[in-house]
Amino acid sequence: MNKKVLIVDDEPHIRLLLEQTLDELEEVGVEILMAADGREALEMVSEERPDLILLDVMMPHVNGFDVCRTIRADPELKGIYIMMLTAKGQEFDRATGTDVGVDLYVTKPFDPDDVLSRSAEVLGIEL
């Protein structure tokens, strides 16, 4: 079964940067999926069942905290690793991320190499 990563960000240039960052994973068979907002993300999660989600907080329709909360409330989605990538770096925001079940909270700007290595580790892929 192929591994899947879902990139969720309303900024097209961030989605592109993350897709390019994860290019090495794609080369070993990981499928990269994209969503432009929280509502689209929740639809894709239920259809595609990604192994890893790279999730922004501030998005239209449904924010990243609510996306995470919804995923964590569904027992069928147990085991999805959620890495939040956000400009919201205040302690309150980090605490909210913990409360809703984020596995890893990373603030923007992020180091693409770090995101790649952490993603590979989560997926059990040696690069």
C-alpha cells in the first residue's frame, strides 16, 4: 500500500514549496495530495486516508485547528500523523494545537530539509 501525504494550505506558493520539498518522497512512491482549505482537506481525508497531513492553521471555511479536531474525533481516522505548519507561533496557539491533537507543531518560516526528514521518519522511509 502506497503512503500518502496531504498538504493543506490556502497559499498556492506554500503548497508548491511543500510539494517540491517532498519531491524525494514522491520518487520512492509516496503520493502527494493537496487541499486549498479546511473543508477540502476534510473531504480528501475521508476519501484518501493520508498517512501524514501538513496542515496550516489560518484558512478559509474551516481552520486547521478545527480540521485536526474533526480528524481526531473520528475513530476511523486514528493513526493519521498531523504536522501543523503555521505562522501562529504564540504559546496560546501551540497549546491549542496540543489540545486538538496535533502531533508536531512547526512555525513558519520552516526549514524544508527538516520538514522532509521528519516526514520521511513519520512514513518510515529512509532517504
